[in-house]
Amino acid sequence: MQVMIFAAGKGTRLKPLTDVIPKAMVPVGDMPLLQRVYGKVFKAGADKVVVNVHHHAAQLKNFCRLLEAYYGTAIGISDESDRLLETGGGIKKVREEFTEPVLIHNCDILSNVDLRKFYSASEGHDALLLVSERKTSRYLIFDDDMRLVGWKNIDTGEVKSPYEEVRNGTARNTHLYAFAGIHVISPKVFTLMDTWGEAFPIMDFYLTHCAQADFRGYLKKDLKLLDVGKLDTLAQAGEFLEILKD
């Protein structure tokens, strides 16, 4: 399993903690966020891991060296110190590092998903996106075969899709699910990134090319997930970890 962990975010919603440490090193229980995610992908069988860095990059690089020593594995570093490349640009920058489908995992996501099972389910697809029935204002749109066909903001009514019938609301048998921040992308579609700039969101890439590539959703109905991106959710994290043990 080849993995990229996004750890380059500025963590502005976690201030003042992130004034002195990167978001990926914010402690949850007795362990920094990045170590929790890295430990999970390590147990799932990851044999190649790349971590991107930007905010407090030097601290994060040093911490990755400590993780290497602790787990006895190498961690590749993608340095975005000069410019934060967003999720799509971050993948594009290191795409030549990967020869197999890449599990993409945000460093601030805690969940009960079986990463090995999820990764295996991506076989034969150009990308597989973990989704749930969580209530939100922004949803991904899928057809009956769980093929990605668009995105919708239900508060504003805005729809993004390469399909006219999805944009005008006449498409039948479509389903709205919330993206969980974990996905697998195949190197087969990396060439589609050639026309994209240096920095771009991966979701824009998926929505632009979903008519020509096989991007699927993976619905986990019993998904337990916490996005530790804000101080209030950070305060809930300890209790959430106890729930994951159940």
C-alpha cells in the first residue's frame, strides 16, 4: 500500500495551538495527530508513505524522523514551504513517487474505516472516495453505480458537474453523500493533471474529469469520523477515541 498524508495545512482554526506547532503535531490524547494517522496506515500495511509539509515545516520534518525511528520505516517528505499547493497540487508534485494506487489521508481525520479493506476496494477504479450519510451543506453526487457525477451545495443550490442533466436537476436516480477526506487515486489518471497548474484542489480535478474517468464512491454507513480541525472538535477527540475502541 502506498500512502500520502496531507499534513501541510496551516491549522488556522486551531489557533493559538498552531502558532507554535503544526496542526499535524497537535496532541489528541497521548499522541500527535500525525502519529495517529501514520500508525493506522502502518498497521494497514503501508510500505511507502509521503508526508507533505508547509506550516512549521522544520518541526514537522524532525517529527517525521522520530516516527521513522519509532516504526522502523522510511517517510518521504514533500516540502511545500515555498507555496502551499492544495490537495490536488500536493499530489501532482509527488506523483512520480507512486507506482501503485495511492491512499490519500488528511492528517486531521480520525475514523473507524478499515483502510486495508477500503484500499482493496479501489482495484479497477481510477479513484475511490470514502463517503457517508453525514449531514452537511455540500455533497458529492453519485449515480446508482456509485460513479461520481457532480457536487452540490444545498444551501446555495450551486451544482458542479460535466453532465447537463445533473446541473439542471433532471438526472434520475442520483444520490448525495458527504466526502470523508480519505480517498485512493490511481496513477493511471496522473496524466490528466498535466493541464492543471501547480496548485489546485483535488475535488475540482475529480469533478472536471469524472465523465472520462472512473471515480467511484465507497459508502460506509456505520462510519464514525471526527475532523479534528477546530478547537471544539479537538475537545471532543478524547471521547471519540473511546468510541472507536467500542
